[in-house]
Amino acid sequence: MKPLDARLLAAHAQGDGRAMVDLYVEAAKAASGEDERAFFLTQAHVFAMETAHPSAVDLRNTLVSMGRETPL
């Protein structure tokens, strides 16, 4: 198992939504393709909204620019 995978699983097990935002963003940066990147950014955005993380707006804007979310 990759170290990032282990850290993500640990954050999920602990219910640490704020850590999951950062970890999913990290995973998106390491993604091998656009679909994988979009998936990880979507997960990051969901946890950002749930935890009022300061990156929620930026994550949404990134997804909009990728065509994966619609503008409000």
C-alpha cells in the first residue's frame, strides 16, 4: 500500500474530514489522468463543504474550470 493510501484510510477511519481535504488534494496532484484528478478533487470538495474548510470555494472553482461542476 502506498503511504498516501494509508494516510487516507487512517483519516477516513478517524473521521477526520479536514485531513481528508488535504489528502485528496494531494492525491489529485499525483493523479495520472484528468478523470482520476477530477475524482480526487470532487472528494476533496465534498469533505471541504462538510467541514467548512477554507479551500471549498477554490476546489469548486477548479471543478467548474474542468467542466466537472456547473457554475452557480
